[in-house]
Amino acid sequence: MAPSASSSSARTRAPMQHIDRKELYTSLEARIRYLHSFLDFGTDDIEALTSGAKYIQALIPAVVNIVYKKLLQYDITARAFQTRSTAFEGPMDEVPDEESPQILHRKMFLRAYLKKLCSDPSQMEFWEYLDKVGMMHTGLGRSHPLHIEYIHIGVTLGVIQDILNEAILSHPRLPMPRKIALLKALGKVIWIQNDLFTRWYVHDGEEFTDGMDFGVVEKEGFLHGKKVLDETAEASSSSSPSAAANGGSACPFSSVVESKDWAAASASAPAPTPDSTCPFSGASKAMEGLSIKDKKPVLAAQDNEDARSDTTEKASR
């Protein structure tokens, strides 16, 4: 039996938003607005990313090493590093490894890119640069065109997200509500970046984009003629004396804990156990096994201050 007009009108319906399909393919700002709305990306996510930036930045060197170890494990992904990039004019190894000049150069830019993800996502420039990263991998906007098939882009983003997820969840003192908020916000940013890659690969909406001008060729790390990546700072920070002194084995969280030195506490422990393992122990041993899963840390090492903070947050909900 068909529903009566009265019962149909009695149901409460949320207003349906109109999305202009053409704008999704011709206006980056309209596309970002739609993605933000669909993913519920808002002020809570921006706050989580801002307050959690120091934790993400502490992980960046290990993330970069793991990613490039993975990319060099397969000939089909390693071949991309035999192509000269726009910015790099130095010598190139025919068969690249982790210490090849072109790989060290690429690591520098990946560090700068990941640091950019820790900047201000409330600004349109943030999303414009992520869109430019997608464009540049399809051969556009570069004096030396680079073409990377999307399958490799997608799985690389997956590896980055997997590493960050495990490391943040394994943080010894970050309260669980903050972990959840940070992981949710990061996940949304990574999936928006994924969309800003795929829009340059798929043919959806191309009836609107035929003949569009995609901008001038710019140097890597530049947007609208302005330098937005500081790869030189990343190069100096990656070779800092403290990092060299520790041989890359220090806990990446040691510089961001507020109340005690986790790395020192782990080093002074009488015998390493799963409860006292640095969450990046797998990455600090020359990235053995290409993962950080050698030893699963148990989150029983939270100090009293963070435990009280966690309890307070739960009570307020």
C-alpha cells in the first residue's frame, strides 16, 4: 500500500544540500568545501591537528625512512627515481638505494611535505599545495615531467597512514581521547589528499575541464611563485648532532613528552619489556622488517599527569 500524503508529510527530513557538479571539477575551493562537508572536517579536526603537530613532526624522519625502504623494495616503484626531477641536478645512481643522491634529495622533500601537513589546514593555500602535489605526479607543472601511476600513489598513502596510526596509538602518555581526535583528523586530511591525487588521474568531469589552463611550471616546493616548503630546514634537522649521536635509535617521542624523558626511561630500564618499548623500536633498527611492529608497546606506561587528564576528559563527556 502506498503511503498516504499525510504520513509522508509528517516525516521530518533534513534539508538536502545542492552541489553543483561542474564546480566540483572547475573550482578547487568548491571541491574542498564539499569534501570538508562530507567528511565533517571542521574546527575540532583543525584543533586536533594543531595541538598534535609536535607528535606528528617527531615521527617524520622514521616515516620517511620506512616509506623509501618500501619504495625501493620493488623495481616498478624504484624506477621512478631513475628519472631526473625538476629540482635535482646532482649525480644519480643507475640502481638507487637508500643512500643514493637522488633518494636523499627525495627524502628531504618528503620530510618537508609531511611537515606541511602539520601546518594550518584552515587556509586555502594548504589545500592548493596538496592539489599541486597531485598534479605534479601526472607530468604537469614540471620542467621534467614525472608520471607516476596511481596504484603506487594510493598504496604509498596507505603505508604513511598505517605508520602514523600505529605510532600515535602506541604513544606512551597521550590520552586516548586525544589519540582518537588526532587520528580522525589525520585520516580526513590523507583521504582529501588522496582525492586531490585521483582528480588528476580519473576522467570524471573532463567535459568541463577540456582546455583549462593548469598554471605555469614552477619549482618544486613553490605555489603561485611563493616558496611553501622549507626543504633546507628539513635537511639540517635530519642531520642534527643529537640525531647522529643517537645513531637514529632514540625514541622519536623523546623531544615532545612533557613530564619525563621516555627515551631515557626506556634506556635506564633493567630489561626491555613490551611495556617499556619505544613505539618506534622497529623503525630505529635500520627499519628492519619495514614496519614498527617488532614489539607491540602496551599503553601501561602513561604517567599520572596524563592519566588524570584522561580521567578528566572522560568525566566531562
